[in-house]
Amino acid sequence: MPPKFDENDPETLKLIFAFKSINLSHAKAVEAAKSPKNAASLKDLIEKNELSGKHIDEKQASLISNLAIQGSKLTDDHRKYCLDAILDGRLKSTDQVSAATKYLDGKPIPVDSTEFNKECGVAFNISPDDLFANVSGYLKANTISGWSNLSSVINKLKSSDLRWANPLDVKSAVERAFTEEFGPKGSAQVKGTDSTAPKGASKVMKEAANSIPLSPPKSVFEEGFFAKLHKPGENPQIDPRIRDAHVAVTGGEVWTRFPPEPNGFLHIGHSKSIFVNFGYAAHHNGRCYLRYDDTNPEAEEARYFVNILKTVRWLGFEPWKITYSSDYFQRLYDLAVELIKRDKAYVCHCTGEEISAMRGGEDHGPRRACAHRTRPISESLAEFEQMKEGKYRPGEVTLRMKQDLEDGNPQMWDLIAYRTLDTPHHRTGDRWKIYPTYDFTHCLVDSFENISHSLCTPEFILSRVSYEWLCDALEVYKPRQSEFGRLNVTGTITSKRKILALVKEGFVRDWDDPRLYTLIALRRRGVPPGAILSFVSSLGVTTATTNIQAIRFEQAVRQYLENTVPRLLMVVKPLKVTIENLAPDYVLMVEKPLHPKIAELGTSSVPFTRTIYIEADDFRREDSKDYFRLAPGKTVGLFQAPYPITCTSFKTDSDGNVTELVCRLETGANGIPVKKPKAFIQWIAEHPQSGSPVMIDEIRIFHPLFKSDNPAAVPDFRTDVNPDSLEIIKGAMVEVGFLPVAKRLVTAARKESEARIASVSRNDDTASPDDHHIPAPTGDQLVGNESVRFQGLRVAYFALDSDAHLDCLKVGDSEVPSRKPADRIILNRIVSLKEDAGKNV
């Protein structure tokens, strides 16, 4: 029977360290190390091709790992050829690597590159029209009965000649072909989808069940990663009495914490950590701290502290307590002294370069002990006191833990516990001249706060050994650290350092620029917090890193918005239409639903008059058989208007541009109804008396900020910035119903906000004197302009930007809102409409 895999075995840790050196994710590095055969093959590939430390992105690292497994029987030359194809970008998928290894097996060297590229789908290209034609041809050649065959058709095509096409393009082409062949998905299917929502699910989760495929009715907190977590009190301790004391404090409840560093704004990846920590505690009726890891005053700013709490609350969570690592500075210092007294720490005067060299350097060579490691305890105590008193300048001296230099884990190579800094702390001022490191602070504060489940991401897995070592060395309560996979979104960056550079160098306006994937930016863009939580929940939580394309995230947002926001008539590029058979003073008020399927969203009343505006792209001078909108002599319907119109003529300017259409309202004759038109278009009437149209000062359209899917892998990420990522449109119009809808949405958001504020205030009143005070939420933490979200019919989803100003949205303003001269309407496109992604905006 093979020996049980031990991730903490020194030799195994060396392998994991080597695999991560090519930028393989921790989870995949561990997986590769589990099989001796696969591990040996990957290690051999790395060493023979000197891959360690090379500029390799995570996707390429994963493909290299696949090559090591699938190409283990290939010669070194064949493997080198395949490896080069991965690194130069010819091979981009596991299917291509698999095809490459099969092709190369037994082939002579040199390799026929033309044949290799053809067999492996290199540079495969197919236009959307050709792809759709292929799919349509497949449907006609096979007996496909309806939408129930969607998945099987997609899978069949992916194993055909289209195997090298973009999977998302194939899926879109199949869905389009199915829609044309069988019509839109029926309501029965939507209803069936809703049955996947867990029993007792929140409104957000039930809405998500209509759009995002959820896991089975089991809660996300009962399966995957969560199903393997220990029960409170089951984490082993060095002394059973420590466990008993911990359980006595917690009552056997789940206690977690969300511990952000206040050195930047939270990003999309943090939403998963917030969901995991707050959600897991809430699911078990436990408690979750918001703890600021404020041990580095050089990088911390007050605005980061404020916004982190604001973002947590915007996502719908309330901390049980708000704490700071700095709350425990004295206690941490006392334990550092105790660690020295136990001969498990020493003061070191080596430079950073010298410490790195003693730890094996960049080449991971032999390690050697520091000359100060054996200094007397009394000497280290005296030196540590002098550090505390500010006798040393920053960088001159550190306190290091005396761990195990023979351990295969670098996190056991005498980590630094304290360093000297000359920077005042935002909470403690000039009191401290020394500050504890993350490696010293994190586990001990988890211990102080009796955390039952220390949940973190995989980059800290190697730290688990030192985490447990320090707790045991001091004989304090030892929480159990468990690692869940990170959430990454492709096509963007989340590095605080790089985002700060983008801000300072003017590539983006600030941290809340909607082109970024910081949570403050997504909020400003108009993405609802419920959509983010629904998206994270739908992905599930495992130990593997989740890499999601931005378009998949946007699709989840789009599906969430589809059944939660009102729909308004909107024209982005207006074209004037005069209806010649209506009187100049004709006006008909049309009552229309704000959503065809959700009556609770209400209705709006819009005027229909002689002069209306339509979308300029909804008119062509020349008609064709496949065109169903407006053209000379052609009839088209107007959404929710009483009758269709027919274009009788048009006017142009001196440059030949169409400036106005003349149309006839088709009211029917002699009681005979007009034949239903094949297409309907949006419109807005001119009627100053009712305030129609409502003019939009500015629409901001956000395209991808970067040109590549992995800007972090570009040597200088600035060169990857898309210069056309922001598009601004002026002169658009929205129906007059926009103002009352905006007022209603803000009022509803404020009402919900007030309930939250009252709830938190009541909870705070019952807190014990020893509890940390939690300030109640404020209105701006929960409600902003982004609360005004709507779908512009046939255009896109929009939200009011924070730069916008509408006087009628003020508290206590008139129930019949009207636009004031100083008002400024600025809209952000949240996401496009799936079916009209390329139209207008």
C-alpha cells in the first residue's frame, strides 16, 4: 500500500516550492506533488529547461504541468518543442497540449511546424458568420427536437472540426441557432430552473436560480470546502485545558474573521473572502469579526479603513465586532518577550540581503544559521528593549523566531517577528518604534479572539506550519487554519500597487473608476451587491483557485438584473420623426408596465405625440429582405404605443445625413386592425409640458481596461492599457418615467437602509462594556446614486453615476419629481444586453 500523502513532508514541500517557482498555483502544485511519477516528470521538465523563476503566467504553468503528465514518454527534444510552443503562445489550452503530445509521439526531429500547427489548432480562426452557418447546418443534418438537446449539441460540436473554436463563441452560436429554430426558451423551463433554489433561500438566491445554474438544493456552506471543515472545538491543542477554555468562551459556536490590510481598497477577490467568512459564520449562527490588520503604518490610510467597512456593509454584512491588530500591540509585545525567554526568538543585526543569503538566496541553496541565533537570552531581551525604545534606525535590527532551519518549509526558516519603523501609527501615534510582522501577529490575534475557523487563501498554506508552531511555542489557543481557493477575474489587475500606479499616472480616474474591479468601482458602475454574492455563491467554494473570464461575471450580473430592475424607453442616438397624420397638439398618455413579467415594479406614464424620436440605427434608406426595422415605405411597431408607423419620406442635411423622417400612423381603416408588424422599436415623444424627453447629459460606456486576458503577465502592464476603454456619449434621451422611477428606487433603498441602521443600533445598545464599539451604518454607506438602476429597452443596463445630481432625489422632496436647471444626469453602463451586445452601446 503506497504511503499516505503528507503535504508537510520536507521533500514534498521542496517539490511544491519548485512547482510554484514556475507560477503554478498552490493547489495545482500540491496536486502535481501527490503522484510520484507526475512529480518526477514535472521536476525533470523544470530543471532541464531551467524554468524556475522564468516569466511564466499561471495559465502557461498549468499547461506545462499537463505536458509533464501527458508527454512523459516523449523524448527531451519533443518535450522541448512542445514547451516552446506553450511559452510562445501557440498552444493555449489543455486540448491543444494533448493533441500536441499525441502528434509528436514518434515523429522525427526537426518537427514539421506547419503540420504541427494544423493538428494542434494553432491560429485556428473562424468568423462568427461561418461558425453560425456550421451550427445551423448541423441542426438541419441531424434530428434535433428542441432546447432540451442544447448541451448535447454543444458537446458534439466541441468534439468535431470546431473543437478549436472559442467555447463561448460555439455556445453563443448554438443558442442563436436554437432561438431561430425553436424560438426563445419557454416560460416552463424558467419555472423549472427556479426549483433549483434552496429551500428557504433568500430573494437574491431565488433570483439567481432563474439565471445562474446553482448547485443542488444543498447550501453552499454544507458542501465542497465547507463540508471538510472541523467542528468548533475539534482543532487539536497542545494542552486539553486550552481547548476547554476556548469552548467555554465561544460556547461551541463558529467564530470567524475577515482580516483585510487597510492599505488599499477591496477588490472582486475579496468579495469571496467576505462571503466565506461572514457567510459561514451566519450559516451556523456564529460570529464574524471585521479585523483590520494594521501593522504597517507606512502603507495605511484613513480612507481605506472607512471604505472597507463601507464595502462590507454594502455587500449586506454586519461585523460582530470591529477590531484592529493594533488593539493588541502591548499583548503581542509581551508575548514576544516571553518567546525570547523561552529561547525561541533572538535579536538579529543582519541586513535583509544577509538574511536572504542565509536562507538559501534566490537559488534556494544551503541554509546557515545567523551568528546571533545563539546569543544569550538576556542579551536578546536587552536588545529588544532597546529596539522598543527607538535606539535603532529602520532596517538595522529585527527580532527573529528561532524555528527549524532544516525544515523543508521556508516559513520555518527563522521568520522575522518584529522590525523597527520610524513612522507614526494612525491609532497609537508615536508610542511604538517597533511593529510586529504578519507572521507573528496573525495567528496570535486569531488566538486572542478565539477564532474557531481561520479561513484564508492558498498563498498562506505554507504559513500554516509557522502559524501552529508559534501558538504551540507560547502555549496559547491554536486556531485551525484552512485554505479556500482564490477568485480571480481575467482581463484585469487587482494588485494594489499596480492600481495605485494607474491612478497616479492618470490611466484611470481613481480607485472607484468603473473600469477597475475594485468593489468600490463595481459599486459605482452600478453592479448590485446581490449580483456579486449570487455570482460567488454559484461558483461554490473549493480549495482550487477559480479563474473567471470577465464576460462570465458580466453575464451573471446581466442575468441578475434581468428580473430585478425596471425597463424604460431610451434612445441613445436620436432621430426625429414627424407623424404627418397627427395634429400638432395631439397627445395620448400611454400607461406602460415597467417590466413585462414583474407587476410589482409598477408602471410609468409617457406621452405619445406628433413628434417622436427613434434610434438612428433603426432606420435605413434602403430596405432588404432580412431587415425588419424602419425604411422608406416600410411599417414598424413602436413598443407599447397604440399603432405602428410607416415611413413615407425623409429629410437630409447638406452632407446627405438623414435628419428627420416623415411617417404615417397606421390606425387601420373601417374598423379593420392593422397587421401586426414584424419588429418593434423604442421611441420617446417630444412633449415639453410633461418634461419629455428627459435629456441625458452623459452616458459612460466602459470597455475592457486592458488589451490582454492577463495584463499582470505583461512585463510593463501599462503598455497593455486599452486607450479606448472609456466611451462617452452625449445627447441621449430617456422617457419621462425615469424621474419618478429614480425617486422610487432611492426611497426604497433609503427605507431598507434605515431598517439596517436601526437594527445595528439596537444590537450595539445591548453590547457589553468590554465589546468594541461598532458605529451604526450611515446612509451613504448603504445608499448612493447607483441605487438607480434600470434597463434601457433594447440598449443596455444603466445606473446613475456618483457624479450625477438630481435635486428631486433629496429626502422629503415632492412626490411628483421634476428636473431642475442645476440637475445633471450621468449614466454608467453596467452591462450590455446579451442579445444586443453589439448594438448602439
